[in-house]
Amino acid sequence: MKCEHCGYEGVKSTFRYLYNTTLDAPTAYRECPKCFKWVIVNELEEEKKEKSA
């Protein structure tokens, strides 16, 4: 994952999970460990990227 605010890159687990917009939504909010700003993440896409890496 990459933070769009500061450019920090790391695995999804380093970004603190905040919440999903709805229970069935694929997107969620996570917090960047470097700048602490919120990042919108497509959880399904990130999971696919981690499995293929």
C-alpha cells in the first residue's frame, strides 16, 4: 500500500484499520503509520496484491 499524502509504502497490516463505510463495502479507511492521515483502501484489491507478491 502507499499513502497518497506522504508517499509512505508498506504492507496493509502496517496501516491501522479504522473502519469500513458499510459492512459489505470493499473499501475501508486505514491510518498511515508515518503521517497519521486517513487513506481509503480497496481491501479486496490489496488482498489480491499481497497474495500475488
